[in-house]
Amino acid sequence: MRRIRSLRYIERFNFHYVSRKQTVAEHSYFVAYYAMVLARILGEDEGMVCKLAILHDTHEVITGDIPHLYERIMDVKVLKCNYQDYATEGFLGGLFDQTYSDRVQDIVDFADLFELKIYLEEERKSGNMHLWDIEREVYGSLLEFDMNKDAINKMLEHLEPVKPKEETIEHTHEGDQWKKLP
């Protein structure tokens, strides 16, 4: 029962400057919440979606945070299957071996990106423009998600669109700082 608690110490975005650190546990909580909301909108099993969402990054007990851009080129599902039992100390054995509908997995995947977009938005609003390219890519992925468009739009109305960088900020050479344009 103790191993999984280490997720509260594993920080995300280890390879980037961030103004406020986020842990894997914090991220997983919000992913579960957003997945549950989307499951309710779509009429899916909220319990199953929430269970998968809260545990979607348990493999990071072993691997540490795997940055979003690397997940695209790695087979993260293999990591989840291989390390989930170790991370949960056998108490939830086989959870990721089960088969779920594509829709349930899509809900969790969407919620994962949705939470990431909100975090990146908060970073940008705090003046951190170092993650702008990632935020733009994540927002584009959310817009292209192959799911019920009404449900997606209902979720996306809570996000800010990502404006072109040159419309949003200007770079000064004073200490490599970013300033928001009026």
C-alpha cells in the first residue's frame, strides 16, 4: 500500500522550466475527475472510467514521469501492463490486462490531455511561455479527438484557445524574460 504513495513525490515536467510543480498524484486526481465528468456526459460507466483514470500513470512509480512528447513514440501501454502490478503491490493485479471499450480508453486519454492543457494554460498565465509549443500541440490534439463532438465541445468551452505566440507575448533580452502584450 505504500509504494503507490510515492506518486505524490514524483514531479512532472522534469525537463522543462515550470513556475509551479505538479506531482503525478495531483495530475492523476484531476484526470480522474475530468474523465468522470466526460463519462457522465457520454453515458459511460463512470466507475470504470474513474478507476482507469486514477491509475493511468501508476507505472511512473518505477519509470518516473514520462514526458508527453515521449509517450507518443513509446508503447506506454506495455509499461502500464508490466509495472502496474508492482506499483500497486499486487492489490489490483490484472487491471490493465482487461479489455475495455475503445470509448472508455478514449475518455481517459482525452481527460489526460485535457488536464495537461489546463496545467499548461495555468503556466502560461503565470508568465511561463517556455511550454507554449507543447500547449499548442496538446490543444490541437484535443480538437482532433475522434469522439462525440458535442461532448468534446462541452469540455473544450472551459479552455482558452492557444493564440499564435507572436500575438501573445514578446521576448525581452533582459534576463530572458517573457512579457504579455496588451
